[in-house]
Amino acid sequence: MAVDFRCENCGKLLSVDEQPGNAVRCPHCRKKVTVPAGLAALPRPHVPPNATPPPPQGASPDGQQEGELEEEVEGEAVIGAMASIMPWVISVFLHLGVFLIMLFFVMVAVDTEIPTTVVIPDAALNLDNPGGVMHPKTETVSKSQNERRTVVKRYTKRDDQVDKGKTEQTVQLLAASADGASGGAAELGLTNSDAAGGPRSRFFGSGGNAYHIVFVIDRSGSMAVTFQEVQHEMIKAIAKLQAVQDFTIIFFSENEYIEGPQKSLVSAEMQNKLAATKFLKDVTSSGATIVLPALKRAFQILKYADPRRPGRLIYLLSDGDFAGMSGGSTYKGVSGNAAVVQWLQDNNPKEEAKGLVHVNTFLYRSKDSEAVKVMDAIAKENGGRFKQISGDE
């Protein structure tokens, strides 16, 4: 009697004439199957000849497992959600990027708004000419100031005056520190009197509006007696600088110079003022009064000053002229004082826009006539102011 059953391997319908329990080979998958018991007495099922067998349990009609279908459905749902959310995400990041770019330009614009009035410490309030006026929009240099004369004329005749009018900028007398001697001034080793400003014109009695300042100071052997006083006055002057200004220090003697801690312009912030104070206290005096190498270095440093900030200024202090025992530096066939004046004539531009460096000169505790001539000539020809500092200031 024929027995109908499905192959347990491929699911195809088989009809065999075997006893239940016997093993037969499936003609479809060629695998052995056992004829199930209890089927012989069942009626023969009527199955269409081309009918597709039902899928095995846990499978979909197209042969895919239920787990696979669920994964595909979940994947499609995620992709759909991302497709709907992604435009919003892109929009948020795009707007954030535009906002950051605009913020950057605003910060740059604010940073470049530089105040036009910066005050040099110890400005001489009672003088018609405060000296070294640095803002080109409010002060023009007279023809007599920029007139380039020969070295001989510069020492033999100088009747004209420089900058007879007052500056339009507001000049203020700054204190060493807003905190007094117990604050920043104390850190710099200053007294209460120093912090309050001290006697006007003791050392840097002339000033002007400038952002970039180089102190070019004589440390020759003849300065030994008064050198500590000069160092102390420098500490006071540096203490009064504002943070928006920058400065450096150069000491000269012989044909060499000694630079400040960083050998470049540094902002007048407290840490740089403290470093300058420590540097000043370690410098000693020796050698001859030869300034030209130090002046060349000062001009080199000021050449790289921020052009957005107006005003380049040198404070040049010495107790004598620059000839020295050996005749001083040489330049274009001349030496000593003449070499210094001639070099400045050739290397200091006449206009602010081209990098004019103003030079304020100080003759310290000396009345030497030759020194007076050369210091006065340097100041007048380079848009600065000359001052003699006596022993009682």
C-alpha cells in the first residue's frame, strides 16, 4: 500500500510503497528518510500535482526566516527615520557654522579697534611741548624738524625751535600702579612715593603718545656713580606703562650692547615688568660711551612693531657725548657724534607712515657742551625732545 508523506529534509511530497519504519531515498534531495508510522491507514491526500509545499515553520512564504524579515523591517525604519531627521541636523550644523564664522569676524573687528590716545608716563604737563607726539592724524612735523642738514651745520648753528604748539592729545600723569605700593608697585620694589608718581620730570620728564618704546641707556664706566639711580627711575617709568603698550631695554657701552630678557618688544603686563626689573638689577656699568650699535639694534626691533598701533619712540639717555676715548663708531667716513647723527639722517624715515622713530634724548648730570649739542641735535632732527637732567631732580 502506497504511503504519502513529506520529506523531512526538503519538504517535497513523497509517495512510496514501503512499510512504516523503513528507510527510503528521497528522489528530490537524494537524502534518506524514514517512512513515518501510522500513515498507512490514512486516506491519500489530494494534492495538486504542481502545488508548492508549505514553508517550514518559522519561515516566510518567500523562504526568508522571520528574524531576517524583522531585521529588514527594523533597518528600513531606521533609514526612514534618518532620512526625515537628517535635513534638520544638516540645517542646525550649517547655521551653527555661520554663527561661529560671524562671531570670529566680530572678535577680529573688536580686537583691531585700537585706542588713539596712549600716554607715556611722567608727561610734562607744564611744558608747551610734551615731546614725541605720536599720532600722525593730530600732529604734523614741521619743515624745520625734517630738514636734513649737514653734520657740521647741525653742531654749529641751530636757532630754530621744534613743535612750538601744544599737542591735541590729552596728556595725563600716570601712577606706577592702581594698587599703590601694596599692589603692583610693591612687586616692582617701589615705595609709596614712587607709586604716587613721585616728582615730575625726575628722569623721563618728557613723553608723548606712543605704543612702542625702546629704552637705550648708557651703562659706560662714567655712569657708575649714578647708575643705580638711573635703574630705579627706569623701573618707575616701566611700572607706569599701560598693558596696551610694548617695550624693551637696551644698554650700551663700547661697541656692544646688552638687551632685555626677551630681546624684543614685550607687552607692558606685570610679568614682563617684573622680568625687566630683575634684568635691570643685574646690569652693571663699564666701558666707553659708544651708542651706534645699540641704536641700530633699537631701530631693527622697532621695524617689526605692530603697524596698526601708532608711535615708535626711543628714550636715549647718556651722561656724555658719543665720541669716547677712541673716537666712537664710524659711519661713511665720519666718527663719534657725527657718525651717530649721520646714521640717523640716513636711516630714520621722515614720515610716520614710513616708520618714523621719535627720539627723546636725556643728558644725565652733565653740562658738557659737545654732549648738549649732539643730544639736542638728535632730538630735534628725529621728532623728539631734549632734556638735561640735573643732580637735584
